[in-house]
Amino acid sequence: MKTCDIFDFEKGSILLEPTYSYLENVGNGNFIAVKNDKYGVINYKGEILIDIEFFSIIYAISNKTLFTVQNKQ
């Protein structure tokens, strides 16, 4: 399985080791993360902000700190 990491180009180093199969930068240092086909939200430090346990997750376009999660299909 291919994994993703978070790389800081200014420092030239990896901030978060490859753990997730998908990461989407939603701004403010936050990322939608996918692991084992479950979605959640992490920050650039790898701290889990919303548990990686949901069927889907989206963010409000005008407010990148507001998320909607779906538990089942």
C-alpha cells in the first residue's frame, strides 16, 4: 500500500512519517487523513483532531476548521 507523508520544504525535512494512505491539505496546518479506508483529521504534527474512524469526511469550504463526518454508507 502506498503511504503519504508531510514534508516541510523550508526545513527540508519530513514532519510526519508515512502512515496514511491519503492526506488532503485543508489549510491551517490540518489534513484530512485516510487509513484503512477510514477518514479523520490530523494536524501537521500528526496529532489526531478527529479520530480516524469515519466512512467519509468533508470540510466547509468557507471555514476550514468545520468538518462534517459520516459514520455509515
